[in-house]
Amino acid sequence: MKLSIITVNLNNREGLQRTIDSVICQTFRDFEWIVIDGGSTDGSRELIEQYADHIAYWVSEPDKGIYNAMNKGIKVAKGEYLQFLNSGDWIVERTTLERCFSQQFTADVIYGDQYFVYPERKQSSEFPKVLTFKFLLYDSLGHSATFIRRNLFELELYDESLRIVSDWAFFVKMMLSNKEFVKVNEIITCYDTTGISSTNIELQKQEREYVIEKFVPEAIARDYRRMVELDKAWGDLLNNNHVRKVLEYGGKKRTYHKLITFFFMIIGLFDKLLPHNKK
């Protein structure tokens, strides 16, 4: 079997219906679908029962969090690749999986692009054609828009002590282990931004720092923190009212005005990074 789609859900009947609709209509059929429900009380269980004929395995019982639920799905999955499609997320088109798997892949992780779905808009997110460790430290792949070889989870499952970034931590560890990441040129899923990983930014930062501290070599971690510091200083500079006024003025004038503006920006950036400005 080529693919196992794992859906985890907790009291999100409406979102689960969107996910169901996108899975059962797929023209690609070489997959199994696994649904792990955390003991929902909002009618989700009854909805799962309604579509049980389409589901290879399902359970509805209390769990210890989203990654514990995903690990339950991993343990029963039989597919060569795993896709984690949480309730509320959906596959973009009915032919999406067919197009993805019409190609012959051998990579450890196959990833595509996705839409971020906000309450009032939808925004596409394009990931790099060649994944770098720098990108992964700053950002992450779209979890629902990746297909991960099941045998990678024989090395380790998702870290259940992390509430938000365990999938990102897994990608970091796999890249440090020299696993192969390959991009497929498809927008694979729509990602519901109302989940915990999108709304609890402070916890996300804390967990990312923990992962970097524990798993990333110190030399790389040091460079990463320096880049974050530079980014913050640059952002503060661009938010400065005086700099904005210069930018607005320079944008309306000739090229040399823009060069002067850039010169002042560089001076301001270095000034903020000098030791005498550090707290």
C-alpha cells in the first residue's frame, strides 16, 4: 500500500466533515485512511461511524494530546508513506493525490505547497524547491502537505512532550540524519490556521528553542540565534518612524535617493548591533 492518511480529531465535527469530503472523493485509491478521535462529545464519533466504510481503522477514546493521537495512528499504519491530515484540513482537489503519486519517488520525505486558510482569506505558501537547514530552522514544512516514509518512525515517534512543534522537531532531526527531502510541484492541502500551533505563538517559540538547544549542534545554533537577532534589529529599524519617512521619500525620487536611503538603513542596523546598544 502506497499511502496511509492519518486524521486526528477532538470535538471538531464541522472541520472533520471538510476533511472527510476531501478524502473520500480522491481519484487515487492506493491508500488507507486512519481516524484517531480523542473521545469527542460533539457528534464527531457519530460522523466517523457514518463514514466507517471508507475508514480502514478508527478509534474514539481519550488521548494525551495531538502527537499521542498521531503516534497511535502511526502504530497501526501500513502504507509506505504517511500523510497527517488533521480534522479541519483538506486535500485541495480530488485529483491531487493521483497527480502526486503518478511520479515514482524514493525520497524519505516528499513535500508540496499548501494554502493557509484564515477566517476571511486563503493564502498560498510556496516552500523552497531545495530544502535547506537554514530554511527549516526559521520556518517549517506544511505538515499536512508532506508524505513521510513510515520506516522513519521506526527510529522514533513524535515527541509527545512537545505540544506544538513535534512535527517540526522531527523534520529537523531527519535533516540532521541526512534523510532525503524532495519537493513535488503541487499545492496539496488547505491548512486550517485556527489550531493550537497557529494561535499559541509564545509556546511555539519556547518549544522551538528547547529543540534547538537539545538537538542542533552548538555552532549551528549560535549562527541561528545571531540571524534571529539580526532579523529583529532589521525589523525594529524598518518600524522606526524616521526610517519609514525616508523610505517613503526615497521611493518617489530618483535612484540615488534610494541608494542614500539604503545607506542610512545600513548605518542604523550596524548601530543597533554595536555592543554599546545592547542591554
